[in-house]
Amino acid sequence: NSILSIVLPAPKDPVLSVIFAYRDDPSPVKLNLSAGTYRTEEGKPLVLDVVRRAEQQLANDLSRDKEYLPLNGLPEFNKLSTKLILGDDSPAVKENRVVTIQCLSGTGSLRVGAEFLATHNKERVIFVPDPTWGNHPRIFALAGLSVEYFRYYDPKSRGLDFNGMLEDLGAAPPGAIVVLQACGHNPTGVDPTFEQWEQIRQVVRSKSLLPFFDSAYQGFASGSLDSDAQVVRMFVADGGECLIAQSYAKNMGLYGERIGALTIVCTSEDVAKKVEDQVLLVVRPMYLTPPIHGASIVATILKNSDMYNDWTIELKGMADRIISMRQQLYEAIQARGTPGDWSHIIKHIGMFTFTGLSEEQVHLIAKEYHIYMTYDGRISMASLSSKTVPQLADAIHAVVT
Ligand SMILES: Cc1[nH+]cc(COP(=O)(O)O)c(/C=N/[C@@H](CC(=O)O)C(=O)O)c1O
């Protein structure tokens, strides 16, 4: 008599179920556009050259050991991560009111932050964009928060439903948490303009909402680390509070190292101290202390100005390749005279684009053309190459005409 036989089949995960369908497809021309990971022009994963050099340096340093890190992670990693997102001369850092904890990449930063908020924030509602990254609702619900949505994507314009967003944020209860993707919105590729962000900031502050930034693509969206941090810095500059989940998965290609940071900007040093102690009470029973290797790679690169510069060059290379894939796909669709306005492909930013294809068109493209994207019509531009753009443009043309 088995105990586990009561376990029910798990619901389908939008990203993973497509990856499994792709895996099982025997076609030699199959193309996976669903995974949010960078691919080179040859369609291969990329380990940055500067990462290889950092790892070499670490391996040669015989003074290093494998002792536990402190609960809050590798100290120099935390300091350098704070600087990367908040900038070199952040008043919040100077006033000691910023707490940064190394966490297990972006997901871990979001989860630790959510568990902390579920325990200490009197308002248990957290608002996320509609749509948002598929994992957000579960991370926050499992932490004990109640997830609500604010209007974000407008299917008609394939752009931002700005008025809807402002209206929904304006109607949120004081103290509610609001998840804001810092740049390269997943899954739509639609980011507000800076002018729109300023209006969003004013509503967030005037309604006493607590912003929780998800910064998973800093530098990877525009190619510039500073411009992709502008939105976060705009909020921090007003002296208010926010949480920031940072990930080095995409911009440093450290997906499997699970390295990121949770930064909490408070209104005083005194509050920051209490916040840090309470967040560590979440960490200890969750995973005790974070992993050392990824943090050491990041710290090695960020603390050395030559390696930092080399990183920015490789990072811009990745971002530029994605932007050129957007241009090439748009031109290929135009060349085929495919009906409809496809300019959103070049207007969108970051790893992803919402094609606007319907679920049945997505299934048809998978079945007939062996091209896999998530059922919401999201494609990862990073998975395209000059060779495969025509294949996708042909498939889109076939299903929309
Ligand atoms: C917006 C966003 N935030 C956080 C993460 C977490 O990444 P981490 O590796 O924990 O730092 C991801 C990953 N997104 C891709 C990975 C996945 O969902 O499987 C994706 O959208 O494909 C995001 O797209």
C-alpha cells in the first residue's frame, strides 16, 4: 500500500511543456524558440570568455577554500551587486539604508523577498503585470501572498496598456506590493518609456505601494548596464523604499550557477538593520547559505576594471545580436508581404517578443513547421539565427495568410 500513489499529475508549465514537445520531435529542422536562454549565431549556448578567465583565475588561487559563506552570501559579491544596480554614487548606499543578500539567482531573490514580505508586510496583496513571467504567480502564492494583476499588455496595439496600468495601480490598496520588470519585459518585450515610468513612479509613491523590481536582464536588453538600470535608479532616487531581485543568469550567462541578489532599499539605516536580520531568518531554514562558485565568478569580474570592461563588450555583443535578429525577422516578414503590422518585432526589447500569434497558430506552426514557442505566442529572439529567420518567416506567413 503506497503512500505516494495519491500524488496527482502536475499541471502543465507553459515554458517547460513546450521544451518537452520540442525534445520529442524527431524532425531534423526543428527549432526551439521557447527557452529564455541565449544562443549564438550557431545556435549554441554561450559561456562568456571573461567567465572562463575568471574561473581559471579562481582555480589557480590555492588560498581559496570551500567553507560555508555567511547567511547573506559572499560580502564582496553583495557590495558589487548593489553598485551594479544602484550605480557608483547612490545616496541610499552612502546612507547605509540598503540591504543586499546573495540569493539563488532571480528566482531565489524573488522567493526570499516574497517570504519576507508575507511575514512582515501588513498588506498581503501583490500585483503583477498581465501577463508576466510564468513563474511569478506561483513564487508569490507559495510564499503566502495573494496575487492580483494589473493591466499591462494591449493585444490590439501589441504595446503597453498604459492607462489601464495607471488605473489599476491607482486602485491598489495602500501598502500593496507591485512587481515591476526593470527592462526587457517577459513575455511581451514591451517596456514603458521613461516618461511613462515617471508617471508610474508618481502613482506608486502617491498610493504608498511597495515596488518589487525584477531585474533579470540588466544590460541584456539595451546592451547598456546603466540604461537598463535607469528605471530602478529613478525610483531609488526619490528616497522611497523598494525591493530588487537581480539575476546574473542572462547577462553573465551564469544560468546554471544560480547566482543573483535580493536588494532592499529602506528609508533609514535603522530599518535596514532590522530588515536584514529578518530576511536572514527566512534564508537559514530555506537553504542555510548560498553557493560559493557563481558569486566568486561575478565578484572576480566586477572588481577588476579590465574584466568588467571585457564583460560589457561581450554583453553588448549578445544584446546587439538579438536586436539584429529582430531587424532581420521584421525584414523577412515584410519581404514576404505577410498581412498585418509586424513593427512590434522591432519595437519590442529584450530576449522576447510577443508575436501576437494565437494559440492555435502556435500549435499549427509546431505541428507543420517544427518551430516551438510558448503557447502565448512568445518567441525568444536569442534562439534565432540568420539561417533560421527565413524558416520562421515562412511559417508565420503560412499561418496568417
Ligand atoms: C522576468 C524573469 N525574472 C526572473 C527569471 C529567473 O531567472 P533565474 O535563472 O532564476 O535568475 C526569469 C527567467 N526566465 C526564463 C527561464 C525560465 O522561465 O525557465 C524564461 O522566461 O524562459 C525571468 O524571465
